[in-house]
Amino acid sequence: MIKKLALWETKHPKIVIILAVILMIPSLLGFVFTRVNYDMMSYLPDTLESVQGEQVLDETFKNAGMSMIIVDSMPSKYTAELKSEIEKIDGVATVFWTDTLADISIPMEIMPDMLTDIFYSQDGTKTMMLVQYTETGSSDKTLDAISSIKKIMNEKVLISGFTAISEDIRDISEKQAPLYVGFAVLLAFVAMTVMMESWLLPFVVLSSLGIAIIYNMGTNIFMGEISFITQTMAAILQLGVTMDYSIFLIDRYHEEKKIYDDKSIAMTNAVMKSMTAIAGSSLTTIFGFLALCFMQFSLGFDIGFVLAKGVVLGILTVVTVLPAIVLLTEKYVDKYKHRSLMPKFDKVNEWVFKHKKILAIIFVVLLIPTYLIQSKAKLYYNMDKALPQDLVSVVGLNTLKEDFGMASSQFIVFDDSLPAGEIMQMEDEINELPGISSILSYNMLLGPAVPSSIVPDELLKICKADGLQLMMVNSEYATATDELNDQVIKMEQIVKSHDPNALITGEGAISKDMVVTTGKDFSVTSIISVVAIFILIAICFKSISLPIILVLSIKLAIWFNLCFPVIMGKQVSFVDPTVINCVQLGATVDYAILLTTRFREELKSGILKQDAIKNALAVAEKSILQSAAVFFAATFGVYLVCDITIIKGICALLARGSIISTIVIVVFTAPLIYLCEPIISKTTLDWTDQHQRKKKKKKQSEEIIKEA
């Protein structure tokens, strides 16, 4: 059935391309209408109390996406007018400022300390207002509202808060996304041109891969939404990972043309013979990506599933669309052939073989120190570090830290039926904690004796709703620091002692939970990816020893890669180690598999082991370098032009990882499999026919001697 289908598509290449183009139409529509999520916090599991508290803020108080507007050295009248304009914006629910409770004609010097502590900077030159929205903090309507607020702000006004940061991320992503893809494709094209032997062949390969990428991005609509990280990186990684499948098919087609005069028959055989090899090779990549789906932090599922889906769609496109494009463009590809610009590595290979024992020892010695060093990586969890420091939201956040003592804010949701005296006691206990700069609550603003019936609606909506009361606690400690985490833990103990059902949320509380959650995810996904790929290699080669050698080779490359930020004293995003462990392992273990497979083929041909490893290196290096060069070019292209640090950091690690993996495979893995070949042959079923013949001959000799 598959052979008939392959033969039909090679006989009707124009129809195949027409069908492929038609399928691109719904895919493009799906891509356009797939919502992009810019809120990293939304990927935390709902079982966490901080996330449950965030849901209460959203649903009950409309407060999860609260923004802070900072006005610098402007008259009170201007601030009041600005507040009035903001209130008219679609998506804004309420704006809370001092004029909500007091007349703006009252001098700041005689205002209650509670109002000045919250709404004015320490030197009194800046004032702040709180903005609530009608929808959740991550909704498009809320982000659009923030965009509208920015349009009416002058140079003396700043906006901050996590939602404002999310809006800045959206703004940068939308502006730079075409630049990311364009630059990555350009560099990938240059790499292909150098590695391939035709000026037009890169266009052929990229057109096929481009169709697969559009299919993948379009089918994301069935997921409902995807992360901005996935949106940015999926196309680039799919390009880098699946390119070698295209080259494999084209090379196989050229081999089959030497046997068959009919191009359709030659391509059909190339497709049939390639499918098994490509499917086997891609499984390690797919399982490496799918390991991310086991993260509690569901961003892992978002990235892992889309990347795995991209590999599957890439394979399907390679065996269906690419053959049609190759057949229709072959005469033009042949017409514009050029000499391959790929350098020769004969001297390097000779050096590697000459020092094989020393290199094998170095490999073993490097395992422990690289593992220990990379485990000391310093991670950051706060999103303001993922953006340029001159953005309005980041400048506003720094202003809150420096001038208002608001490095972070927590929200406490508790039972409104608690006695006023107990609430005041809870507030006093929290206020005594080191690092607390201010508290905004119903009691502290109005006092327990004021009945709710005479309280302004704006204040009542902020502080009380559905039998719950809300308290805002500002801290001098920055998000995701040990000081803030300890403060949140102590705050939880105080609050729970008064109301066991109370919830604490906010960036600090959520970041604390994120540290714990992603720490577990890192261990789980790392183990799952290694075990899955170990089993696949074991099944593929029917071996116990080869999975150990090949997986350790790539793990060394990964650990070496993650050592660089530690040695350079740089922080990396909390998602970097998890993504790199799964993606680099899944994407580059194919290099080691390719080298090992070729080594076995050379041994089976009956040549000496020394010549077999040299031939394997010479042949495998071409495919490895082609794949690694495109993977490097695509990810490095994003690194060069991206302003979002979290994406820039991941792409830097992936680009560097492709180079390190290539070096490790050539310099360390090749000597290892050569030196361990006697062990491999004994622990691998049907390692080579030559070894089987030797065993059979030895057994026959022993039987003859025994009989004699």
C-alpha cells in the first residue's frame, strides 16, 4: 500500500504540490487565529495555592492583572485627568488613587500616613495609582487596554506590574517575529549553500521544510493557544531538526538513480528505503521532545508537543511533498551545481585516531566535573530580567522598587467574617516582618468602625467581594530571592494561624512555587528523556552497551554546554536547563547514532576495524556537519536579533549545543566506540556478520579439536 502511494506521488508530482498548497490555506488561517499566551504564570498547576489565589483575584476581585501607573513631578490636576481618561478605556474596570478617598486639593503634608505611604514616593515627587481590568490579567482585552493606556501617557508617566510586562513581551514578539524567522532562514540558507553542491538545492529543501512548518504552526489552533516562547522557537527548531531528513532522502535518490533509469522508480525506492531509516532516527528526537510534556509546569507540554508534532509533520512532508519538488526541479538543480565548499577533516580524523586512548580517558574524566559545575547554574524566575531594561514596564518596576519600596507585592485573600480585632492583629504581625514596606487593606484605610454602606464603590470592589477580603502587602525584597521566599513562608504561617483557608498570591508567592515546581520538573524530564532514548537505542541496535556510550556522549555535551553560564558568572532562565536537556539530547543524539550505524556497516563489509572507524567518520561527518550547521545557523540567527532574554538565552544554548555535540561525537564518541568495540560486539545482538562468522569458525575449530 505504501509502495503504491509512493509510486503514485512520484508519477503525479504536480498534483502532489497542488494538494500541498491547498492544505497550506487552512494552515495559514489556523496560524493567524491561534492565540498566543504571554503569561508565564498561567502554566503553573492549579493545585498550587498561589495559583488558586490568582484565580480568586481574577474571578472575584478582577485584580490579578493590576497595574501601577506612576506619575513623576506632575500637578495633582493632571493626575486626576489622566485617571479619568484611563477609566474610559475599554477593558479598564476601576482606577484607585488618593482622590478615591480624599479631595486632591488637600496638601500631601496633611494627608493620612496610610495614603502617602501607599500612593506617594518617599521623597513625595511621584504618585501612583492602581488600575484594575474587567478581564483576567493575561487576556487579550487586558493587554489591549494596557496598550491604549500607553498611548495617552507622556514621558513623565510609567506603567508597571506583571501584566504590563506581558504586554511589552507581546509588543516585542509581534514586531520581531518576522525578523527572527527571516534572519534564521537566511543564515540556514547560507549554511546549506556551503554544505550542498547546488545553488538551487537549498531552495528545494527550504520550500519543503517551510510547508511542514506552516502545517505545524497552523495545527496549533487545535491546542487553543500556545506560548510566545513556542511561537518564536518552534519554526526555527523544526527547521534545524528536520533538515537532515530531507538531505537523507535526496542522497538516497541519487544512489537509486545509478540503479534505475526511470526517475519515478528511483524516487519510489528512495522514499521506501528512507522511510524506515528516517522514522527510526526521528524517534529519538520525538521522544526527547515529548519528555517535556511530563512537566507540571505546562509550558513544557506546550513546547514539547508542538516540537514533536513538527517532527512528525516534517517527516510526512519529506516523504510526500519533497519528492515531487525534487522531480520537478531536478534539471535546474543539476544545471546550477557547484563544488562543495565543505572543508575536509582528514587531518582531524587522523589526530583523533592517533590519540584515541587519551581522548577516551579525557571523556571519562570530564563527566563528573561537568555534571557538578552545571548543577550550580544560577537561575532567574522574574520576567523583568527577560526584557530590555529601558522598556516602560521595566523602568516602572525599578521605580517602584527604588522610590516606593515596592520591589514586589503579595495579595492575601481571607474570610471577611473574621473579627476586626483579629484582622488588625494579623496586619500588625505581618507589618513586623523584616522587609515589609506597606500594607493596603480595608481596615488600615477606613478602620473597622466604618460600615460598608458608606464606603465608595471603587474601594469596596478592591477590598471586599463574595464574603472575602483582600489585603495588599508590599515588600522591599525582589521577586524570586531567598529573602522574599522566606518572607512569604513566614507570612503564610501568620495568615494560616488566623484563617486556615486563606490564600497568598502575587508574583513573589507564585515565583516561590515556581522554583519548587520547576526544580522537580527538571529532574523528572531529564530522567524520562534519558530513559526513553536509552530504550530506543537499545531496541534499535539490540544492544546494552551502545545506549550507555551514546547517551553519555550527548549528556557530556549538554553538561559542557550548561557549564558556560556558570563559568562566565551569568544567570539563565529557569526553563533553560529543562529545555536544553530534552531538546539537545533528542536533536543531537542522532549524530551519535549515525556514526555508530555507519561504523557497523563498515565492519559488516569485512574491512579492518581501524579502517572502519575512519571510513565511518569520513562519511558521517558530512551529514552531521550539515545538520549541525543548519541547526546552529537557525538558532544563532534568533539569538542575534532577539530582545527577549529568555528566548535569546535558550537559542544561545541550542546554537552552542549543536557545535559542542558535534565536537563530542567526533572527538570522543568515535574513539570510545572503537576501543569498546570488543565489548559492544559481545553485548549487541548481530553486531556484524563478520563477528558471527568468527564465532562460528571458532566453535567449529573447538569441536574439531575436541573430537581429535
